[in-house]
Amino acid sequence: MDAGPDKGLDVIGQPPDGGPKTAVQCKRYAAGNKITSRDVQQYAALRQQWDDVEGVTIVTTSSFTKDARELADRMRVKCIDADDLAQLVQRYDALDILEWYDNGKSK
């Protein structure tokens, strides 16, 4: 999202060929700092802040508690943990994004 108040949202994504938009909340957490069910409940509400957003995805460099994953399933929230994220970076050959981030996110 642009600089400024993001209402708790980091990205709004949409497939290149169109389709429903997804609100993405990213959390850079240490390994022991897990996403909880309370976090899932809070981030699930992101879809209500925009008329054209249908999905919610939470991405973390850590992991999710068991309760958080169960609630996410019930609330139709997609969870991407550190292992999933590493696999996506590798699958889409996106190491340049990590370098960009590591270098201070300059354009």
C-alpha cells in the first residue's frame, strides 16, 4: 500500500488475468512469535474495509498456532508461514524481491 495509514493492510493483490482481490497482511516475526487466533480474527476483518476485496491472506516469517490455523480455515483466511514463503520465493524465482527488501526497499 502507499505510504500513510494503511488501516492494517500491507497489500491488495489481484491475479494478473483479473478475479477477486485479496487483502494481504504481512508480519515479520521471529520464529517463536507465532500468529494467534486473535490475530487471525483481527486480520479477517480486513475484507470488510474495501468493497472489492473478497479474500484475506496472512503472511508471516514465523508460523501460526494450531488454534489460529483452525480459525483461519473457518473464516476462509489463507495462511502462509515461513516455510510456505520460502517455497514461494523459490518457486517463482523471486530472490530479487528479498534483495530489494534487504537493501532498504528503495525503488
